[in-house]
Amino acid sequence: MSVVDIQSTATELPDPWSSLLLGQVGSTGVKVLRMDGRPLGPESHDTAEALLVADGTLQLVADGFEVEVRSGEMYLVEAGVKHAVRPGSHGTLVVIEHVSE
């Protein structure tokens, strides 16, 4: 695999909040997406996921607590924790999570 420019890849995605799988190690996928300020409703997963902000800011509510994740920071959402994206999230997000095989 070659070097991936994460920010350029996210910018070229046709729709915000539509992720692109960049690669996979075993059952763990690395995805990139572009945030556009819109909120996303609550969700939870059977496995943990890591949310790494490549640039911009992720405004999150996780387990009832408001969290701000800035460029260069990562937030780990534990399995089963309900989380939602608050308005104002913008930039590039890398999601590391279990993917279906």
C-alpha cells in the first residue's frame, strides 16, 4: 500500500459523513470521513471504536457527557456506549473500528 493523504482523501469524498475504508488489519478497519457541522443521532456498537481528529474539531456526547476532541487528539468510545455527534463538528475524522468480514 502507498502513503495516503488523509485530509485530501476526506476532501475528495462526495458526501460528508460518508466514510471510506482506507485499510484493514484483521477485523479492524481504518476509515476516513469529512465532518460538515451537522449533528448525527445517537448510536452504539458491540465493539469499541477510536475517533481520531486529523484536523478540525469533533463535538461529541458520549454516555451523557459532552466531549470536545481537537486536531491531533483521539477519543476511545467503549463498546456499548451510546454516543452522538453534536452540531459544529468539522474537519477530518479517522475512525478505527471493527468491520464485518
